Amino acid sequence: MFVNKDSIYHFRLTFDLLFVVIAFLIAAIFAQSFSILVSRDYMFGLLFILSLAWYLSSNAIGFYEDSSSQLLTFQFIGIIKNIGLQIMLGIMFIFLSKENLFTRNFILYYGFLLFFLIILRIVSFQLIVNYLRKKGKNVRNLVIIGAGEVGQNFWEMLGKNNQLGFRFLGFVGQPTTVAGINCLGTLDELSQIIRIHHVEEAIIALPKEEIESLDTVIKICNINAIRTHIIPDYFRFISKKFKITMLDKFPIITVRDEPLQEIQWRIVKRVFDIILSLGAVFFVTSWLFPVLMIIQKITSPGKIFYVQDRIGKNNKVFKCFKFRTMYEKYDDKKFIPTTIDDLRITSFGKFLRRSNLDELPQVFNVLFGEMSIVGPRPHAIAYNELYKEFFDEIKLRSLVKPGITGWAQVHGLRGDVPDEEENKGRTRKRIEYDIWYIENWSVSLDIQIILLTVWQMIKADTKGI
């Protein structure tokens, strides 16, 4: 995990780029012939584009990050994303260049061959690593110095990732009564423990009450030539998406890294929102709105739209537009969370909620810049006050613009349920999904969420309202 990390990254990347070239050449030979490929030298421009695209996309999605500890299924998703982009670029190039020989068969051969070669590389590498480690090679003796919460969490992670190449010997520090924890001795015995157990690497995870021993511990490790790594106790407050940067000579740890902090990604997302919302206005709402409005008037006389104050980016309140789905006699004077099969919902309102069409007027909120197509759903003020009672970090959702649909919603986490305890757990999970989205945003993730939302609208998913 710590040794040869850069070397392993370059090894995998080099092999995969080589496979891009091999798959390209074999696909060209199968589709036509090598002589025809050579005669159309501009096709090698496509090979350059595909190689560059693989390098950029694989790094953008973190395909090579800690892949030794990732499951094959997780890497499989990364392969599909990368190859999907390769196929799209291939189709675009062939269309724009008006290529008439290297067409459908060439693209299919290339995609299948590249997929097979990358899978072969992953499996072969893993088999070789497992074989070497069974022989006792490339395995390092490790101790964790500090048996507090951070040290125990790291120990649990090691148990779940036996591919990291460590032979865990035990803890050094204050004895603990936690079952299954092997304590080799105290900090005063560290030098002796290192010599007796032939320790090669150490993870320092001292709890705050023992942090004054850090200088002594590092000095002992240096004297014994032990490779040392430090996990500060405050890392338990940091998300998985933290970032470490240098500002002059000071290392700065950003607790939560968000892609949309960068202005170029905010511009990309805004342009994406404008294009999609304008498309929705011209091609969908222009004919669908009149139909829904007529049905609304016939089935439930009263206002067609429902306008509500909701919490937006930076906790600013804005007017959120929806189709009205409840009988008009109900108002917001008494806050009652909406649940599935709520008697206040009209018959047509149930359809609107199941199909998500009640949110369609929010495309205008998107055009006004108050919302995004994808993001955490905006809470009504009363909901926000209720939810923050059992989720302290709820304000993290307001770091980005709220969305018409979101990562939580495509996972069925819409609305509330009658049972209070179940609803608390459901709400916590929904907010956790929202925070995960903020930390992992990408254009491809937005497209994935939009496609899932459209699918759920088509089948009128009944998992939530």
C-alpha cells in the first residue's frame, strides 16, 4: 500500500495503454486488414485520441487508486466507464471522418478485445501477487502503535483487505479489553518489541491522551530503521474525500474535498443545467404542461402549482415550484411530514408523485439559477428544522445547489414513513447519500442519475413519493 505505490500505478497504466494499442491493431486486422489500416494513416490519429482518452478518463475516475484493495466488481465498473467512453469517441471519429471501412465491426471488436485484455491483466496480476505472498515474498511485518479508536479501525480495515501485503503482528500501547486484539506491550517496550518480532513497518495511531509520546515513538522507529506512517487522531472527523495540499511550507488538510469547489466544474455543471432545462422547456413542458394542467383542473379544482419556501445553496431560502398534489384545504400552518398513501394527496397527485412529474416545474428554478438538475433535494424549512434534530451535519447539503433529482432519490429514498424511528434512520441514510454525492460529483454521475430518474418515471416507481 505504501511501498512501490507509484511504480504499481505506472505499471498498470503502461500495460493498459499497451492493451489499447494491441486491441486497436487486432480489431483493425479482423475488421479489414493491416495493409488497409496503414493506407488510411489518419486512423492512427484515432489511436492517439483513444490512448489519451484512456489516460485522462482512468485518472479522472480513480481507476488505479488503491486498486490492490478494490474488489474486481468495483474495478469492473471502472472498465465499463472507460471502454464506454472509448466506444463513443470511436463512433464520433468514424462519423466525422466519414470512414466507410473501419465502422461497426471494428468498434465492436475493439471494445470486446480491450475489455478482455484489461480483465486478464487484473486477474493475472492478482494471481501473481497472491502466489508471491503465499511464498512469504512481498509481505511486511506491521505493528499498530496505539490501540485507540483510530488504531482499531485501521486494524479492522487490514482484516478486510488481505491483499495489502502486511503481516499484522499486534498493537503497541495501552492494554485494551477489546476482544481479539493482540497487545504486544506498552510504548516503553517498543524497542524490544521491534527487535523480537522483526517489525518492518509501523502505523502510529496514538489516541490524544498518548500524543505526547509521538516524538519518542518516531525516534525509536528511526533508530531501528522502521518505515513509519502516522494517522492523526483527528482523522476520525475527516471524510474519505479529504485532500492534503501545501501552502508555502505548511501542509493543509481539507476535511472534505468537493469537486464543485473548482470554478471550472461549476461552470460545466451550470452549462449542463441550462442545456438540459432549456431542452425540457422546448421539447417536454411545452406540450406536457397543458395536458397536466387540464387534468389537474378537472380532478382537483384549485391552484395548479404549489409554491413553497425551501432551503437552497448556502442555506438561502428560495421559492420552489411544484405541481400541487394535495387537496387545497390543507395548508402549511401545521407541519405534518408527507408519507406514502397520505390521505391528503389527491388521486392525480399520487400519479404525479410516483412518476416524479410533480417536480417538473422546477426546471424554471434551474433556469433562474436557484437549483440544479441533479443535487440534494431541497428541504422545506419545517423539514429542515425537524431533520437537524437527528442529523447534526445536515447543513453540509447546502454546500451545493439543490436538485430536481438526486443520488438518494434514485435509490428509493424519497419522502417519509409513518414509523418515527424508521423515518429517522431513513432520513440519516438519505442525507448520507446527499453528502456522498457532493464529495463524488462528476458529469458522468449526473448523467447516470438522470437516466435512472427517467427510467423510474417511465415505470412510475412506487418505492417512494
